[in-house]
Amino acid sequence: MNADKLKQYIGLFGGWLSAVLLFLGTLNVKFDWFNQESIGAFEVVLMASVPFAVAIYGVYKNSYRLSERAKKQEAELKKKGLK
């Protein structure tokens, strides 16, 4: 999945939340906190959290301090002069 496809899914989810808001409005169910502004803010949070999660995963995968397997791999790289 690429970044463009992920943005499309997040936009689709925001559209779905907007549809739910309109449906609840037709049933005369009102939540003060659930409005177009809160849906937009939620989409912004999702759009910001995805790159953050990717960055955290990258740091985790490239760290040689977290698991025994990674520590052995680091020692092997040092032994071969690659690190």
C-alpha cells in the first residue's frame, strides 16, 4: 500500500463519518462534539499518525538494541567490518 492509497482510505473513512453524522441528524440524534469540525480534526490526526507510526516502525526495525537476534546481527556486522 502506498501513501496515496492510504490517504484515499482515510478520506473514505472521513466521508463515512460525515454520512453517519447526516444519518443521525435525520433521526434527530445530536451530539455536540460530533460535527464536521471534529470529523475534519480526526482526519488530520489520522493523517499525522500514519507517518509517525511508519517512522516508529522504521526506528524499531533499524535498532540493534531491542532483541537478541538484532544484537547477534550487529555483532556479525561488526565482525565483517560492515558497521
